Amino acid sequence: MPSKSFELKNSSSGLTTSLPVRAGTLGPEVLDIASLYKEQGVFTFDPAFGATASCESKITYIDGDAGVLLYRGYPVEQLAEKSSFMEVAYLLINAELPTARQLEAFSHSISRHTMINESLLRFFNGFYHSAHPMAMVSAVVASMSAFYHDSMDIHDPRHREIFSHRIIAKLPSIAAAAHKHSVGQPFIYPNNELDYCSNLLNMFFAVPCEHYEVDPVAAKALDLLFILHADHEQNASTSTVRLAGSTGANPYAAISAGVSALWGPAHGGANEAVLSMLEQIGSVENIPKYLAMAKDRSSYFRLMGFGHRVYKNFDPRAKIIRETCHEVLHKLGDENNPLFELALRLEEIALQDEYFVSRKLYPNVDFYSGIIYSALGIPRSMFTVMFAIARTVGWVAHWLEMVSDPAMRIGRPRQLYTGPTRRDYVSVALRRG
Ligand code: CMC
């Protein structure tokens, strides 16, 4: 039981409630308001959840003021430098770094689940050729539940494990199928001899009529981006997965809900929007004009890839990706990439501008990631799909944490109702106006 409490006095009724204060291992303490309605008859009001901890979690920690991101306690910078996406996936899901044997067994299992059912593959033919890949991916992920009825008991640990491995393994195959459908090329089957990212690149870029060799520079860059995108605690899509999953819905349905939430430009869709914005800005001379638009409240234009709900300092992922941009573009012989140069100048100018400084708006993970994806030849409409492949690991970790907890309850927020008070039905003949 928490030893600290917070006294809350209702100034109209004089009633005082003692709210328990709960402390985590890191971060601010939280007030446990579960008894508030029962004792005081009031709810709390926190639209967009700016000040509400929706659950307890042991997976990822962010200190937004200090620009710190930890996966299971490990700084993301260390993981980015020394680890691999498969190892990070194991860590996020299983809470500890794997031994060599555990990593081998995990990677082997993932590589043995990469094929997608031929009937599922045929779904892609039903999509219009210009369908956005995120639309195809969310639909096909939801459809997976129609194929795995026999292993979707959320209370069975073995079923949960099979689901986790299946979804992580098949997301690249689904993404590649969406891409191949968009460009009218035949689907390339997964090659289980290749590592996770090389297999993805092979499925993306190989064609049946000629030999394709995966560029190790590209595979390494993708692996790094996937590490950085793997989890970010209770962001909008992860919260969506938790909320959908809290109803007891099957996990494929919950992950599909997460894919849909990620698609929005305020979330994962920002990587695609950043590139469109940079092209729209076009050259350094136009930056002031677009910054003025971003600052104008009456304009819908925002500086995409800037700002974050939690980070009020540099997003540590953006720093790593910016450095990686330099390295990757250099290795690919594209060091004078004009969009990268424009992005660097835009960051520099925005960070000297009082509007961005006073609001603590810094580049976020999406500001530079699209430049790398672009340099690797990945089409812009696929950027958010790339994010979804990586974030699937985080969604799975959070879903597992939630459903393994015997105290799991359906998520059900309350509201402040401001609609009409009770009134009686008027038949259509008597309505005026
Ligand atoms: N350009 C211009 N002004 C901005 C921006 C921006 N990118 N971001 C925030 N602001 C302003 C905002 O207008 C507000 O100003 P004021 O106080 O005068 O009303 C202030 O900064 C606070 O912003 P907010 O909208 O209350 O912040 P939020 O926490 O609700 O939104 C955000 C966070 C990420 C949605 C927002 O910063 C944004 O729209 N950024 C651009 C889209 C983007 O890059 N999204 C990717 C986020 S990181 C990866 C991910 O989550 O997937």
C-alpha cells in the first residue's frame, strides 16, 4: 500500500478524500484517483490524456524534459549502437536481454513464421492499385484473425507466444506484398536464410527476372531505424492497441487498430508528411515563409517532424537518426542530398526562432527518418508502414503485459457531458423550422 497520500478537499461539500500517491521506479509520482468518484461523486477531466497515466508498465521509460528513452532500463543510444532489432524485440517482449542461445532460438522462430497464407496473399488483388499501403496493411492484419482461430486464446500463454512470433514475422511480408501490389510486381517470397531487415529489403526490391543482392549498408540502416521505432510507451497507437485488446478482442484485431492509429500525420504518418513538406518548401529561401505559416494559428500548416507531447527537449531518436543520415548518405554516395541539407537548415533556423524555443519544439523521430528511407529507395507512401513493422514489437509487448495481468479490465473512459439535458421526443409533423 502506498505510504504517501494527497488530500483533496471539495470546496462546496467540504468533503476531503485522501488519494494514495503511487511511485514508480522512475518518473513523477501519480495520484491514484480510483476512489474519487465513489467518495466525491466527481470524475477527473483530462482530454487527450496530457496528465493521465492510463496503466502501470515495466517496458519503456521516457523523461521528456531530459530527452531520455529507456527500453527495459537500457538507454536507446546504447541499444542503437550495440544491439540489433531482433535482440531489442526479444528484450521488449521478454523483459531481459537474451543469451546467445535465446536470441538464436527467437530469431529462428521469427524466421520460420515469415510466410503468409496464399489465400491471405490473394487479398491484395482486391485492392485498387493506388490504395495507400497503410490501408492494405491494417486490413490484412485484421484479416489474419480469420486464419488463426485455433491459436487465439488470449489466456493461453503458448497461444500468446505463437501470435507474437507470427505477427512480428509476417508484418514485413505483408508490407512487401502491399508494396509489390502498388508497383504491379509479383510478390517475392520470404527468404529465411536472411536476417529480418535483409529479408524485408529482398522482398521489397528483388524481382524474379534478375539477381538482387541486399546492400548491407541498407540492411543495417533499416535495423537501426527499427530499433529506434520499436517502442515509445503509451503513445496513441499503443494506447489504441491496449484499449482494443482490453475488450478481449483477438490480438490481430488489436494490432490492426494500432496500425490505423499510427497512420495519422500527428503520429507515425508524420514521416511521410515531412518529406512532402520539405519538397513543398523547396529551398532555403522559402524557409521563413513556411515558418511563418507554421506559427500562424489560422493556418493548418505545422512544421511536420517537430514537437512532441512528451519530449520538451531533443528527441534522442532524432539525434541518432540525424547522425545516421550523414553516415548512410555518405556510404550510398548521396552526401549532398538536397532534402537532407534543407532539413538541416530548417532545424537550425527553427531552433533559433522564439516561437519554437519558447514552446520547446524540437525535431522528433520522424523529422529525419524519411530521408533515410528515401535514400534506401523506399517509396514515401511506405514510410509509415516501415514504422508500423518496427512498432509492432512494442504493441505486442504492451498487449502481452496487459493480457498477462489477471487484473486486466476493459478500458472505459468517462466524459464531461455538455449536450442537451433530458427532453421529450417531438413527432416530425410538429417540428418547426
Ligand atoms: N509546428 C508548429 N507549431 C507547433 C508544432 C509544430 N509542429 N507542434 C506544436 N506546436 C505548437 C502548438 O500550436 C501549440 O502552440 P500554442 O501553445 O500557441 O497553442 C504548442 O506548440 C503546443 O502544441 P500542442 O499541439 O498542444 O502539442 P501536442 O502535445 O498536443 O502535440 C504533436 C504534439 C506531436 C502532435 C505536435 O507537436 C505536432 O502536430 N507535430 C507535428 C506532427 C509530428 O511531427 N508528429 C510526430 C510526433 S513524434 C512520432 C510519433 O508520435 O509517431
